[in-house]
Amino acid sequence: MLSSIIGNGRAFCITLLVLCVASPASAANKSYDWTPFFKSWENACDFEPQEVLFTSMIPDADTLSSGSIAVPKEYAFAVDSELKTIFYDDEGELSSKSNANYFDASFDIVGKYYDIPIVKIGFIGGVGNGIYSPYFVLDKNIVDVRKILRKKNIDITYESSDFHDSDMYGNSDIGIEVYANSENPDRTNIICDFSN
């Protein structure tokens, strides 16, 4: 009888161990849908729902020490890296903080945006100038992204190499902008540019 209890105890422990090991894997594989989070961008780049996130990413104005990541609780496990902040000079070359003209703060994520894999959220901002561009990166080339977004009737204000509406001064309306990612041509940047 004791061997039966020990045998059942081992089976229970093995089952418990399997469940404990399997649970984090299934949580890690959970699909995070970022579409609702960025849905407001379709309304002339209304980014009020993400304002806390992007404001938190801005380096400190005096010391330029890094900001932080502040995503809603339901997306906390979708964050896949620390916040990385890179500084650039006015020529677009890597720079020290003391010579910085603008910064690019970003972090990796997992999930989907309209069923397209989304891999990064970032914010390009100026140091004492009017650069202000939140963005996210999709893991699909620009041609495929355009097709998917147009099928969903997403209003794209500006696309690199495509005609776009503008006012008499050449300024386009604020709205979703779609660009091929400069680091990886198989990826696409979705940007809301509020720069002045």
C-alpha cells in the first residue's frame, strides 16, 4: 500500500511539474492583439490612449537619462526587451548625449496588429526641437502591409513613394504614415508624425 501511495505521489508530482513547466510556455505563447491599443491612430493619429506610454519613453530633459516602459497591464507580458534609447546628432549620425539633436527610444514586443506580427514600439523625439514621432514596427514588408490595411479600410495619410494629399504649403494631414523599415526591408514602420 505504501508503494502504491508513493507511486501515486510520484505521478502527482510529475503531473504537477509538467503543469508548472507548461503554464509559463502557454502564457509566453499567448497572442497579444495590439490592434485595439493602436485603433485610435486611425482617427487622425489620436494617440491620447497611448500618451502615457510615449511620454514615459522620453529621456529626462536635463540629464537625458532613459525613460521607462509604461504599457497597460494586459500588455505587460507582451513586452520583450528593456527600453533602448539611442541618440543622434543633427546629421543623423550616432551621438553622445552631449551632442544629441534627437533620440530614438524603443522596445521589442510580441503580438499582432490586424493579424500582422508586431515587433517593436518606438518614439523618435527631438532634444530641444520639434521632432515628435511615435511609431511601431510590423514584421512584414510594406507591399503586404499596404494590401492588408487597405482591405481593412485603414486610412493611410502618407506612404513613402506614393502620392498623398497636402495643403497649399505641402503639409499633409496628420494620420497614419507607412514606411519601409530602413534597417530591415522585410519590415514596415507605422508612424504618426507630430513634428513641427
